[in-house]
Amino acid sequence: MFKEIVVANKNYAVCAASNPQSLDKTAVKVIRLDCPSFLMPMRLVNIDNQLQLRYEILGGIRLSYMPMKMRKQELNQLLTQMITPFMDCADWFLDYRNIYLDRDYIMVDQNDYKVKYIYLPITEGKANTEERVLKFFSELVMEIDLEDDPAYITSVMRCIMGKEASLCALADMLKKQTEKTPFVPETPPALAPVKPEPIKPKPIVPEKNVQPEISQPFGSGQKYGENNLAGAIGAGLFGDDSDSKKKNKKETKKENKKESKPEKDKKSKGFFGKLLEGDKKPKNEPAVEKEELSLVVNAYQQPQMQSAPQAYDMEAAAGNFNTEIEDDDEIESTDTLRMRLESSAVDNVPELIELDMSKVCVVVGRVDKTGKMSADFNFDMSLTYIGRRHARFEKVGEDFFMIDLESKNHTYLNGEELLPNRRYPIHKGDRITFTKKYAITYRVC
């Protein structure tokens, strides 16, 4: 009955009105001018004298793609949101029997389970009956697998298929259950700011038997040779020529003439005297120095000296250890979907993405600016061109599928743009690109 088209990056479900006179004008005005929150927006388009009803598909994921494994609170919230439009249609001058019941065209928001239907404003033709609506709900509930309270399915089915089964009875039962245990959506905790630890200064422990040196600025009334720095440099270059003995130049010359040659050798010959003399070593080295030298040589040569290798007992090793090599295919888990980065025009992109598909479905997105993790796998918050809930990956049996969640910058599979809220199979070697502008491309491995 419906066909889907894409116009200006929007996905529409199109239905042709064979008889325009059969349209309910009141319902058309309500949907076009003041559309209820539980209905998809509608447009009337005339192409080649044929009137078309176009419904913009938005508001979450299709009911046919939702996982059937959930908790009791989630089931109760989903059924409450699905049955509320049937109760509220009269407030909008609409007939609940004209709601189109098809899982492919029922959109569900996975955060709060709000539902959007397609309303057919046609007065003629087949309309839904209450029995058909209850049958639709019974088929849906029978496929759901509750994790925490499987017996709750029986209570729901009594209101759908029992003697007093009706939409009102089902709505009342769901309302009472919601009052007992209100629905609380699971939201990932926000990232708490990390407070830096204060740096504690290390206590200064003074060294033992060390006297502090009191240095004075050079040239502050001191004589040459008395200053620590100047005196050390002068004594090293030109010998110890200090005036500590307070001798005049003449007295110094006379004393130098009277001194004997052995006494002159005892004096410091200065820097240049040492260079001229050379580094002469005494012929007879002390025995202690030879022993220390031999110890150093032995210390460097000791690691090189190794004992002969012992023979390896293969029979003993085979008896004590299992030498069989396991097959890699058996070790590798089939519940992990891996994607390796192939090319990217920006930084802060992970080289490898590993999705745990044991959860049946995994949503890929990015961290919100507030630090909230909106998806199961989150890119960096700086990558704002990736949606907070960009795409979804599912596993059905042994096959993997990908769904674009109405992302603003789109998702591409092997270069082809994906239509929003549609399931596409992916295989090993396929290229998945997030956003066309920055081309963050991963290869399924």
C-alpha cells in the first residue's frame, strides 16, 4: 500500500488517494495544521492529477526492528504508549479505527517509548475493528521475551484475549501497573569532573656533616684570590698566588731564589705547567689500584661467561605439557563486531571499534557536550558532526545488520547512502563511512 521515497534528505511513506472525495476533511486539517504528537506529519501532493498522501517517517526506530527481549517496565511503558492514541483520538475528532497497523510504519522512540502512527483520513474502505486491534497487540506481546517477570505476559494476554477483553480493560491494567512501578529509563551516568590531587611539597632534609658555604658577590671589596670562584680559577690557571702571607713582590723573588729545586716542585705549577709536564704515571703502581682494576674488568666480563647449555628433554616436556595448538576460528568470538579505521580527515578517531553484539543491538554515537554518554559506543565529544545516536548495529542469528538512526550527516555503506530507519546487511570487508564531509571510514574485519 505504501512506497517510500527520499526528498531533500527526508524519508516519506507515500500512499495514493484513488478517490479524493473520500478523504475526511476534518482529519486532514487536524493532521496538517495541528498534528498530534502520536501521529506522523502528513502532506498532500498532486502529481499528474493524482493526489498523494506523504507521511514523514521520523521519531525513532521502526517497531519491526526493535528487540523483543526487554524488562517488565519497558514492556508496560511500550504498551501504554501504543494504546494511548486509541484512547485519545476522540479528543482530536479522529477515529482510532483509521490508524494504520503495520510494524514497519510504527515508529518508537527508544528513550521513552513514545509511539508515532500513520493515520489514513479515508471515510470509505475497510477500517480497523476493536477485535483486529486486539489481535495486533496479542501477536506483538506473544513475541516478547521478558527477562525479569515472564508471568506478566499471561496477565497482559488475559486483557487481550479473555472474556472481558477490550482496549479499555488493557489500558486500565497498564495504568495500574504503571502506578505501582513507574517507568524509569536507563540513562548512562554523566562523567564526573576529575579533581586534581594537590601536590604535596617534599620535605627538605639537610645532609649530614655538610656545612653551608657562604658566597659573596664577586668584586664586593675582596682581594684577588680571596673570592671562592675567582680564587679557584686563578689558582688553577696561574698557580697559587694569593696574598694570604702578605708578602711583597721583592720578598717573594728573594725567597724563590733561595728555595731549592725540590721545594719548587712541591709548589703548584698551574694549568699550563701541568699541560707541559703531561700526565705522567709512576712506574710502580700500588697493588690496591691493580686489584680494583681487575675487579672492574671481571664485573664486565662476568655476564658473557655462560655455562654450557643443558640438553632439553623432549619426552619429559611432551609428557608434562599439552603441545596441541587450538584453532583460531574456535577461539574467536562471533558475538563481537570489529571495524578497523581505514581513512579519516580528522583526529580523535579510534583505530579499532569492537561492538559486543551479545546485547542483540548496539547504538553508535558520541559523547554529549555535557559529558553524557548517549550511545553504547561513543566517539569523542569534539566530533560534533557525528550524531549522539548516529547508527545502530543488530545481530540476527549469525548475520549483522546496520540501521541509520536519522543522522544529520548520514551514514554510507560501500559508498551508498543509507535510508534512515532501514536495516542493511553488512559483511566482512564492507566499508562503513560516518558523515560524507569528513569521511570517517571503517572496514568490517
